[in-house]
Amino acid sequence: MSSDTKFHVHHDAPEVVGRRERLGVRILIVADASFVFAMVFSYFYLRNLNTNGGWIPKDGHTFSVASGWVVVLPLIVGAILHKIGQRNLKTIGTISIITLVVYLYGLYYQIHQIMNMPFIVKDTGGFEGAYASSWVLIAGANAFHYIIASFLALGLVIRARRANVDPTLEKWRMRTAASWFTWIAISGVICAITTGIM
Amino acid sequence: MTTLSSHVSSRPIPNPKNSLITKLNAGTGLIVGVVFAVATYNLLKGENEDPGIAYNIHNRALLAAMFMWSIGFLVGIGAFIGPWRWLIGKDLTAEEQLYLAGDGQGIKRYFKYCTDHKVVGIQYLWGVITLLGVGGAMAMMIRTNLAAPGGHFITASVYNSLVGLHGITMIIAMIIVATGPFGNYIMPIMIGAADMAFPRLNALSWWVLFTAIPVLCSAWFLGGIPTGWTAYAPLSIQAGPGMNAFIATIIIFAVSTAVAGSNITATVIAMRAKGMTWNRVPIFVIGATISVALAVPAFPTFMVSMIMTALDRTYMTGFFDANIGGSGWLYAHLFWIMGHPEVYVILIPGVAVLMEIVPVFVRMPLFSYIGAVVGFAGIAGLSILVWAHHMYMSGWMPMLNGPFMVTTEMISIPTGLIFLVMLGTLWHGKPWLKLPMLGVYAFLWNMLVGGITGIYLSDVPADNYLHGSMYVTAHFHYTLMGAALTGAVAGLAYWFPKMTGRMLNERAGYVSFWLIQIGFQVLYLGMFTAGAEGQPRRVVNYASQFATANRISTVGAYLVGTGFVVLLWAVVHSWRHGKIAPMNPWGAKSLEWTVPYPVPLVNFDTPPVVTSDPYGYGKAVK
């Protein structure tokens, strides 16, 4: 935060503002968790229903279990790195850069997977079955999580290099970002477990 | 707490006139939004020899254009300046924040990205009025066509679209009808806060919602939506391009709801005045918070179902296509997991408004505050366990019909508690029969009818007969319109003096109240009769045996319509020429009545300290 804005609109203490922001993000995480729940519910619902044997049709393609975990790994590493950075504020600038790179790599890998998914029917351009449909939705949600995480990590990198930010409020904002990073790592693990059960 | 104005004047600050935020408004938003939408459509529209694939590409381009309109508008109005400035480490200055709060900008601030919660409240109010007006006009067209069998007022396809668009327009309007205007304008003052927890998110929730309105309206020009507001798959997959507008509207609206829900909840949890312990929080605030806390996890499931529908329509995924492993039941589940809590997202704030009103106008404390809170929480908690009662007749898991019937009927218990609290408060009181108080009596009757008819529908054997009939339509109108909308209108009459500085024209208010309430009974009791006799809903034509009931319903609809026109006149006329309101015209004890009109930018000159509950009018009724 620049020196001009040390005077928050409500003139509340940075701790109060920070705690409030973290609360807001946690409530938004509830909404996102509901989104993830709906995707996982849909995945298992369609899998168990297997309408007309169309979950994974004969000769249908799937992603390996490992590929799901490879996508999730940067989410977990990013969350851990951020936690380490929080403990030692002197290194936060460097650690934030590494976190950003990790998230960007995860985003790239997820998009690469989506662009090269094997289950598009060549004649129609449509999807092979319900597994393929559910997979792409989950992959899209992962990509969305990566985009938000990259934005936050980039902000933390830039702000760590500015001398005029309020250190107390910044510390709270890192905690707020940590809430999101931790949640998307958990969500990633849930999604990896889900797509691993074919 | 130091007020913004005092600390701003105490230090040198840059001139915000040099800032980009001073140059942006709804006009620039409109321009950028349209440019984004047109550019996106032209970029993505493509041709393909296969008409099926060409149609999918067209749908993709349309959907993308609708989302880009929304994003473009938000860019153009300046919604992303805050996040951008955060990203680059140059936070908004105090003066820029003051400018964003709309200080001293008069009527212009209503067309800007204004962060003042009072401005956002008024924006929501007019948004609600507009949506109710459009939805109401569609209802009048539907009823006009149904006035006699074989009605030719509109064609069958237009009728189909009207039913769906009326439904979704009204649902959106009703979700925001109380929490939008009063949750934003009044609630922060009620809890003694200077503003909402996240003023920029507050503005964002309104303007995101605003961008959904033209998208929804565009459905008219894209062939309408033939699916009803439930948009069941696979109908929605096969529907024409107008369906894209529906999908985009829901997704945009879900974003707005999540943002608003997070903001309202955080505000109530974190920004209550000193001394405002949880048992001193006004009951409207409790109701609104429970409502948005229910909406936050409920709407994402609807969002997921809409994303799936969009993917099925544009990329030929198979979520709902049984040929490739999909299932229509999946849509029904996702929709109703949201759909039933959504009923209470609508209902609870309206009822909470009335509970706020009763103690003031009978000069008695709220009978069992704890009972009211438990009632609201019980309704919210049970509402997530009842969704499959909408699917009794779908053939999904008949063995679960019994358990879902039980959970549904259990909702009667917390609902009964709400009734008990209202009646207990009225008991031995001497009601001051002003306009807001009339809404309480109307609610008690309407909710009684709506609630009891709901028990029949929750009952599997009775639902077997009544499902899909006009009876269902009459039932949910009794609860949503008869209870929730009545509560919101009573709230408007109650808080009108605080929001406008003037009294609502009482005579016109009474005329509109009686027209609406008498018309309402005529309209929906007629509909109950037709439904009980077997008339299906959502049909453009019907057998002559239902003619009398339908004619009566249409007469009732015109009475209701006339009543709302009178109410609109009363609102507009009173806003401009009404009697100047005193600071506390009702002698109420909650905090919003301790501030003058116009309410100062930060609401209170000195932070209030709460020492008692807001309903201490006399002895509690035992």
C-alpha cells in the first residue's frame, strides 16, 4: 500500500482491515468449494449411472491417473512455498517469484492438456463420452484456479518490491492469499483423486 | 473511528481530477462493452459446411460476446481499476477512494462505479423496480392470453418464451428485492457500520448484475427461450440461440450473488458497532445474512449446470446427452440443489423485513428473538435437504421419495416458529395500522395459504395428481409474491423516509395495497381452482371447463397490475413531492433512525455504541 493510502477509507487499523479481507476471501472460497462439489458430484453421478455405457465408450480414451497429479503438483508446491515465504518476510520477494513461476507452469501445463486432450471425435468434433465431458470441466476449473493464483502471486511479487507498502497490512494480505493458495491445493487434490477414479 | 472527511482534510492529497476514475461512467462502460461484444462475435463467428457444427460455432460466438459485453462494461466503468492498482502496487489514494464514494457528485454518482452503499442501495432499488415492471408486463400478457380458451393474443412460441422469461426475470428480481435495496442501503446503518466491508465489491455486485439485464433482454431478439425458467436439459440443449442469453445471464448473476453474499456476510460479522452483540442484531440483518449465506453455496451449483449446458451446446460434450453417457437427471439435481434453497433465499429477507416492522408498529418487543433466529436458520438448514421433492414424478429413485417428503414437511416446523413469533408479537399489542403494518397482516394470510398448499405438494400421492398443474403455479406465487414481495413492499413503505427523505404518499399506498391484495387473492384462488381441476401449467390453450377460473384469474391479474402501477406512481411522486420526513417518523429504536437524511457519507459522525436490543418497547409477552 502506498503512503498516501495508509489512511484507509474507514481509518481502521491494518489488522482490522486485513482480518476483514481474509474473512471475505474465505466466504468466496465457500462459493468456490460449492462449485467444486457440484463438479465432483456430477462426475461420480454420471460415472455410476453410465448411461448407455457412455461413461467411457468402447475404444474411448482416458488420461492417466498420474497426469492428474502432475497438474495438481504446482498447486501444492505453490501453497507450500507461500507458507515458507510468510515465515521469513525477508525472502518473500524471491519466494513470490518462484511461486509465480510454479503457478504459471501449472497453468501452462493445464492448458496444454486441454488443447491436446485425446477424446475428441474427429468426425463430429464432439466429445467421446461423459468421462471426457466431466474431465474437461474439472480441467477448466483447475485452469481458473491457476489464473487467480497467478494474478495474486504476481501482485505479491510487484508489491514486495515497493518500499511504500504498509508492512502490517501486507502481511495480512499474504495471509489472505494463503487462504486461496491452500484452498486451491486442496481442491486440486480432490479433483485429482476424482479424475483418478475412472 | 475517524471519519473520512476529517482525515482527508488533514493532509495534502493529490487531485483526483487527474485520475482515470473521474472520466469513467456507465456511458463509457456501455461503449467499451459493446465494442468488446461486437469484436468478440466477429472474431469467433466462423463458417462450416456442416450445419450442426456451424450452429455450435455460432452459439460459441454468441456466448463469448455476451460474456465479453459484461467484462467490457466493467472495464469501461472502471471496475478493474482497484485490482489493477493493487497489482502494480499503487493502491488507490484516499482522495480517489473519496471520489469513488461519490461525495458531492449529485445524481451523476448513480451512473458511476460508486462505492457508497447508499448509492448502491438506490441502484438496486431501481433495478428491482425495472425487473419487476418488465416481468409484470410479461405476466399481464400471459394472463391476457389465458383470459379465454383459444386465446390468440400471442402466438404459442411467443407464449412459451414469455413464460420462461417472466419466470427468470421475476426470480432474479425477487432474489434481490429485499437484500439489494435494504441490505445495501439500510443494513450497514442498522449495525452501526460506516460502510460495507468491501465497498468496491459492493459496487461490483450491482454493476455485474446490471450487465446481466441487457443479456437477458437479448433473448427476445434471438428467438426467446422455450424451456421455462427451469431450462431443463435436453430441451435447453436443443433450444435456439436465445438460450445462450439465458445461460450467460445465470452465470453473470451467480457471480454477482457470490460477490454480494460475501460482502454482506463479512459486513455483518466484522463491522457491527461496539456493543452490538449477536442477540442485539436487528432481525432483518439476521434474516438477510442467513439468506445470502445460503445463496453463496447454492448458486454455484446452478452455475455449474449452466456451464455444462453451454458446453453441451457449443462443444458437444455429453453431460445431458444420454447417447454419450449423459443424463437429464443430473441437470435436475444440480438445478434443484440450488432451486429449493433459492426459494428461501427469496423468502427469508422479506419475512425478516416484516419482523422488523411488527415490534415498531405494535410497540411490543419481538416475541422470542431466539425463536425467530432458530426459525430462519432451521428453514435455511432444511432447505438444502429437500431438492428431490421437485423430482417425485421424474422417475428418479422412487425409494427416496419418502425421505424427501419427510424432510420437506419438516420445514413446516421452523416456518411455524416464524408464524408464532409474528403472532406472539402482535398478541395484546395495539397495532398502529400504517402502510408497512398492513403488509404484516397480508403476509400472515398469504403465507398461511402458500404454506398449507405446499404441504399437499410435498406429499407424494397428492403431488402425483397436482404436479405440473396450475395449482403449483398458484402455490409458489402465494409464497414468493404473497409473502416475500409483500414483505419487500412493506419494507419500502417503512424505509422510504430514510432512503428518500420523504414520506410515501399514504393514500396512494393504501389504494395500491388493497388493489394488489384483493387482486392477488382473486388471481391465485382462481388459479388454485383451475389447477385442482387438472389444468396443466405452461400451456397456451386449455379446455373450456377451465374457462371460468381462468377468466377470474385474469380479472385478478389486472387488479394486481393496476395496484402496482399506483404504487409506482406513489413512489415516483413521493420521491419528488412527498411530505418531508422527520428523522424517525415511526419512533423506531434501531440505529438507522438515529441518522439524518441525507445520511452522511460515513453514516455516523461518531461511532455508535449499542447498549440494548432494538425492540425494547415494553414488557415481553409471556
